[in-house]
Amino acid sequence: MNDAQATTIASNLDTVRAEIRAAEQRWNRAPGSVSLLAVSKRHPVAAIEAAIAAGQHAFGENYLQEAEEKRHALTDADIEWHFIGPLQSNKTRAVAEGFDWVHAVDRLKIAQRLSAQRPSELAPLNCCIQVNVSGEGSKSGVAPDEVTPLAHEVASLPGLRLRGLMTLPEAVVDFAAQRQAFRQLAELQAELVQQGLNLDTLSMGMTNDLEAAIAEGATLVRIGTAVFGPRPEKTHE
């Protein structure tokens, strides 16, 4: 990566942060209440290094083999690693041992494996339950009416800290429709909080629906393209 590319990433980060702060103001959100997760999947280690130099420290990865290579290459960097892709049973140990967050828990079996495999010397693994608010058959996530029992089960596991809910809704351009999907997730979380669960994270919103997500209470937005540019072709898993 050359200096010009690194400068572009730094500039992109400034732009996205400004968009987040402006949306906070427009929708009466507290300043700083929305965090940026830079989605670095398929982008090289040098791109992550450029983002770190520009003050970004939370990164999301979807593909475990690729993420592991990056983690090992950046062992000395100050990074909070988030695993945001679908998680299979045979990959839970690597996530439990090497990540700070996992965003796509949608089965009790996966949560139990993550909890059991989380090293005792580490803090509990922060996790979000993925909810399929749009009911798309092609996407992972628990159905909205199944969230409550799963959330209470996950919250009881000693190796995990349930932080909240995550969704990847159907891609639509209508702003009101975008808001409706995110509102559904926010309402589900509010119900869980009323039931006594201590939740503080709504992981929702990406490059094309960031504004709607913030309007409906997102606390963490997952932004890739607007930070790093178009993704290279997939080469892992």
C-alpha cells in the first residue's frame, strides 16, 4: 500500500466519523454514543495498519482463516477484534480464544461452545445475538419470536457477556423501510432490558443505511466500503 492509499483511508475515516457525528446530532443522540466498527474483510493488513494510524482500533472480520492471518500479523497492534460472520461449530474455538467480540450468535449450541472454550484468563467474550428481522432465508439469524429465550440462555453462560443484538436486514433504499427494520431490533432489545438483561449494544447499520440505523438507536455501525473502498475478490473459505 502506497502513501496515497493510506491517505485515502485516513480521509475516508474522517468522513465516516463526521457522518456519524452529524447523524447523532440530527436524531438527538448523545455525542459519541455511536461507535464505528471498520469492516476489514478481504482488505490487506496494510489497509488495517493505515486505519490504525488514523486512530481506528475496532475491526470486523467475516472469514476466520483470513482473520487469523491478520491477527497473527498484527499481534503487537492495539486492536479490538470483532468476528461478524456466520460461525460454524468447528470454528468456535479460534473465535473464543482470539477475539474480543462475536456478533453473529444465533444458536445456543454455538454460544455454549464459545463459553466453554473461552480461556479463563481472558475476560468473558462480548457477544451479540443475530436477529433475522427481515425473515430472509438466505441470511443467518434467529427469528424475532425466538430471541427472548435464547437471550436469557446466552446471558447465563459464564464465558460470555451478552451485550445486545445485531441484524443485517434486507437491503432496501427506502429510508422509512430501513428505519422499520432497525426499529424492530431496538424494540426487541428494549423488551429484553425490561426483563432484566443488562444490554448496551445495538450492532446495526452499514455504509448504505447508516443514517436509518442511528435514527433508531444503533450504538455500533459496521462500515467497510466507505472506509476501505471496494472489496477485493474473496480468496478465503
